[in-house]
Amino acid sequence: MGDSGGTLWSMSTKSRQPWWSFLPDDELLQMRLKDLNLSIEGTWLQACVKTLNGELKRRGLVQAHAWISDEWFSPDTTPGIAVPFYLAHPRLARLERKMFKDVEGGTERQAMQILRHEAGHIVQHAYALHRRRKWQDTFGRSSTAYPESYRPNPNSRNFVQHLPRWYAQSHPDEDFAETFALWLSPRVNWRQRYAEWPGALAKLEYVDTLMGEIAGTKAGLTRRLEVDPAHRLNRTLAEHYEQKLAWYAVDTDTRYDRDLQRIFSADPRHAHRPTASSFIRSNRTRIREAAWRISGAYQLALDNTIDLLASRARALKLRSAGREHELRNAMVRLLNNKVVHQLHASRRQWFAV
């Protein structure tokens, strides 16, 4: 996600800054997560969790607790939500942006979107909703294996669109969590918004009826546990980012050579024109931002894909013959087409995005 909308870091004052917040990046990266001594209490995240619980309470649903970990996730063993460490302090958010080109959940709006999504997982497991035949008929089987990647249909009207990357299409559990999150969101007239989306509207109507049935009933999952809390994670920030960046690495791929050859030219008469690879790299930011606005894909994934396409354009000895804005638009379409065909699903069943 992008981070427009204003980041909320007002919880910190200069006199209360932890000593590690003044370290340069190379030294901060050697810190272990457990040694950062992070907590949700006293941060802007605490208010977000309180807002979420207010929304759940008004619906008569189970209350959620939260803790700091390495990523967003909600285990199926407790009605709780893990929040990534980089949201607990602005210094860590700056490092996250430098390493990953984005701060996912870094604004109140984004954080609340993800929290509501994770609350969907909590409600599903707390009330064992996935065991109901109607739930399975509506969303599919929760026992379906999570894919390494998924290929969404951006034009499908059978799924709500709440989080980016058409995430509801990745797995039945995510389909429910996304539908629930939209249903829970205040000031969202989902009946009007999805009036012409019969498949998605049917799911919303089912969730509305189902939540009415379980409202005020006792949840079967109430024990408050913390799974992989930051204060127990021994790995360093460097090790964390090495693993995270490796997950979004792009292997050499020649499947889009033909598309590049349609956009650019290998004709000798264009030998005087700038190389296609230099055009792609010099327009990297504009292409990436335009693609992100359409797909909501991770900016690091987009950036890695741009690098791949630039390398292939160089190997093919292509030249940028044509109007710049038309070439940029064509690259945006190609980039999003490639991203849509290979979106990463979570390695953890309960990972948010």
C-alpha cells in the first residue's frame, strides 16, 4: 500500500526516544527484534485497536487483543492480531520504507483496513464459522491449501475489493475476511456500492445475516495468547529484511520478451534512439507509481519487475522508438499484467497481505 493520508507518529517525543532510534541504519540493522522492547501501549496503534473493538462491540462480537510481532497476522488459536514492529516507532518506519519502499499500514486508514480484515479471521475462528455448510457453499472450504501465488481476475464481480491486490481471490478464508471487513467498516453503504455485483453482494448479505445470528453469543475462542511476539524474536533486523526481500526476488523470466518487442523496437533504423532499458530505468518512478495506483501491488515487487523488464530489454537490444507518454502507458499495462499473473499469497495461513 501507499502511505497517503498522513502517518500517525505523534506518540513519541524527543525526550522519550529509545537510544536505538539514533543509530545509523547499518547499526540499527544489527539490533535483534527482542532488544527493541516494543509495545503497542502508548502508540497510535493502541487507539486503532480500541476503535476496532468499539466496532466489534457494537455488533455484539468477540473483542480482539493485539501485540507487536514481525508481520501482520491473526493466529487461529487466539482472538488476537499481531502488528508489525515498524509501526511502533517512526525510526523503524523510516527503515522499513528504505528497505521495502513502503510502510504497509502506516496510516490510520490503512491500519484500520488491515485490522478489520484480521478481525474477520478472528470472528471466523472464534465462532467456527468455516464449519457451517452455508459458509462453505458461499466462500469455499477453509481447508483448501494456501497457494504460493494466485492469479486474480481484476474484472470479477464475485469478490469485494477491500485490501489491494484483489486479495479476496487468494483463498476462501481471505474471501470471508475481506467481505467481513467491508461489512464492518463504518460509513460504507455496501448494498449500494455492490448493487451491480451480484456475487459479491450475495456474500455481503450472507455475512450480514450470519453476524446477526451470532451477535451476543459466546465465542469459542477467548484465551488471550501472543504468537511470535517481538520480545521473543532473536533474529536481527538485517536477517528479517534479508528473508523478506528474498521472498520478493524476481527470477529471470523471458515470457514477456514478445510484449517488450511490441512496445520497443529492434529495427536498425532506430539505432540512434535511446535504449529501451535506459528509458525504463529513467521512467521507473512514474511507471511504478502509475502501476501501483491501478493494482495496489507491493512497490518492491513492482520495482523488482521493472528491473527484470529493463534487463530483458537490454538483452534484446531494444530501442525506445515512439512517444514517451505512449511508451510509459504501455509499460504500465505490461507491468500490471505481469503482476496480476503472479501475486504472492501468504506463507502463513493468517498473514494479512
